[in-house]
Amino acid sequence: MKKLEIEASLENLNQALAFVNTELEQHECPQDIQGKIEIAVEEIFVNIANYAYSPDIGNAVIYISVTDKIVIRFEDTGKPYNPLEKPEPDLDKPLIERDIGGLGVFLVKKLMDNVEYERVGNRNALVMTKKLGIRNEE
């Protein structure tokens, strides 16, 4: 797995995206899959940058592995938080009646084939997986 450790701040979002995109391009990842992964990576990194250490700043570690599937793992030592426990938004409710937040993680779960969270010691670990070569019908 390739690894990038950077400060979890919005200013480093482009560096995180470039790290993932470089690896995907080296493995000739199809554009449609790469686009979905880019959205998911942005959402998770921004969440870490905005909430994991607030009001302080800490690091995020991103791992990526590309074989017959793409596995991206985010780790941080911020506050314990499992974003997958948040209830899915009720998209049938009028916008004004919906709870704030939750759409980003909902979108990540829709874009990726699998998303898992675990707390390992003092680390949050979120792992996203996307299969290669199989087109998802939408």
C-alpha cells in the first residue's frame, strides 16, 4: 500500500486528491470510477479536516492499494467517531425539514462498493473499497 501522511487541513485537500489520483492513473483506472473515488476521498478528507481534531489540528494518513479493487484507508487520531452510524438522510422529506449533515457520508456509501469503520487503539480508521472492471448500473 502507498501511504501519505499530511496535516488534516482544507489547505491540503488538493495534495490528498493528487496522491490518490496519481495512483489511480498509474493503474489506468477508468475515468468514471476515478471520478466517484475522487468525490468520496474529498468528502472523507474534508470531514477529518473539519471535525476530527476541532478546534486543534492533527494529521490524516491515507493508504491506497490498487489490485482488482481499489482500497483506500483513512486514519486519524482525532475524536472517536463512526460516520457510518449516522442515520441515512430521509430524501423524501422537504429540504427545510431535513437534519443538517449526513448527505456526504450517504453519497460516499452510494459511490463506493464497501465502506467500513473501526476504532483501532486511539485511531479512527475508515476503509473504502471500489471494484475495478465491473461497472455499477445506476
